[in-house]
Amino acid sequence: MLTCKEQVARSSDYLEGQLSFREKLMVRHHLMFCPNCRRFMRQMRLMQATLKALPEQADENVDALAERLAEQRRKDNPL
């Protein structure tokens, strides 16, 4: 059985369908018995879906938005 560290190292390849049949079985076997790695994989899937939902090009006002958010944070959390 894979260790959690080995599972995490294979997670991106697993989600992208780049593992061999044997490696897929090893990952699935580990996920059956490890709730922490199942949670990690759910988070990875959510992250992938979120990234795919983002627009291809950045909004032209990203820098202005970042500056406004930074200013608001400074106001809310003064040193």
C-alpha cells in the first residue's frame, strides 16, 4: 500500500489520468483506507475545477483591485 506521501506525490497525475493501470489501483486502494488523503483529493478536484472556471485573460483592473484590497486590509488591521 502507498504511504500518504507517495499518494500526494501521485495525486496530480492521478487526477489528470496519467498513471498506469497498476498505479491507479494502488492510489484507489490507498484512498479506500485513508480519509485524510480522500479529503486531500477532494480539495485537489475542487482546486482544479476552480482554476478551470477562471477566465483565460486577467481583468485589466486586477492591479487596481489588488491595491484597493491591500489598502482595506491596512485599514482593518493597522500595525
